[in-house]
Amino acid sequence: MEERFETIYLTETTATPSYIAYPMFLIDVKISETDKLVYSLLLNKAQREFFYDSGNRRIFVYFTITELSKTVRKSEMTIKNSLRKLEQVGLIVRRHQGVGKPNRIYVKVPKNA
């Protein structure tokens, strides 16, 4: 049986639940829905919890495969495949930091987004 939520109507004063940004350009991108969700989570994190690359001031985030797997509720292999796909289409760049250290993930956006 599906879970049913207790709901209320949205009004001017209704507190909305937390949410992530879903960029409109993703609707037309030919990648999986999981890839789109992973990208949206990375973009959201890049807008809230980011670091600067000391050389060129580019923003990057840390989001481990284990953390993403738990957040998206998909296997680590699925997350690895999504990250690989996002790199292939040019939406992220990962920089390895060494053994036992998380990758830096540079989140990119389309030039004319």
C-alpha cells in the first residue's frame, strides 16, 4: 500500500518543506532522472556549502559517493555511473585529491542557462 500524506492547502503563510533547485535546462538533457537528481543535489550544495579553489576562485564541493548514495537512495555503483555521465556531458569536473580523500567536484552550468 502506498504511503499517504496528511496535507494542508498552501496559503501565503504556509511554511514550505525544504527543497532543491531543479534547473529548467535539465528537462531537455538526455540523461537519466537519477543523473538529473544527482546534478541538482550537487548544484544545491554548491550554492550553500562550497569551497574556493585557491588558484582561480572556482567553486567546488565535497560530496562523497557514500553520502550521495544515502541521499538519493541508490547504490554506490549507480552514483558512480551518474557522476561519470555528468562528467561526460560537461556538467561537472572531478579532481582527485589522493588516497582516502574525497574528490573535489566542480559544478558547471551551461553558458547560456
